[in-house]
Amino acid sequence: MGFGIVKRSVSIAGHRTSISLEQPFWEGLREIAERDRMSIQSLIGRIDADRGDQNLSSAIRVFVLTDLRRRLGTHSSDGVTQP
């Protein structure tokens, strides 16, 4: 099963940039933003501010995956996936 890359333009801290993610990650990002009652753009801005040297698209993927694991209760504090 493959998912194509979807490229979207967003404004972060007053600068336009393009972000390329697979559709399921865009959907996960939207769901998190809705749950947290914020815009996708604001959520991306928060991820951007915390990502350090990591690529923004990668940081978003890790953020969405970490959120999912946290909600499922399968992610321990040491980063090891629990059964």
C-alpha cells in the first residue's frame, strides 16, 4: 500500500514554506490540531519551534507518530515500544 506525497504551502513565523507529507500524516496533523483546538498552521509552527536541526517534514511525521503512540499507550518514556 503506497501513499503519494502531498505538498502544501504554509506560513511559519511570517515566512512561506512548502511541506511535503504523505496524506495519512496530513490527516493525523489535522486531527491533532482539531483536538487541541488550533489551526494546522499554528501546530506546524509549534513543531517547527521545537524541531532543532531536524527536517520539518520529518519532525512532523515523528510528532504525529509520537502522539498516536502516546494515545495508544505503547510508547514508554525511554522511547521503547511496549507490547
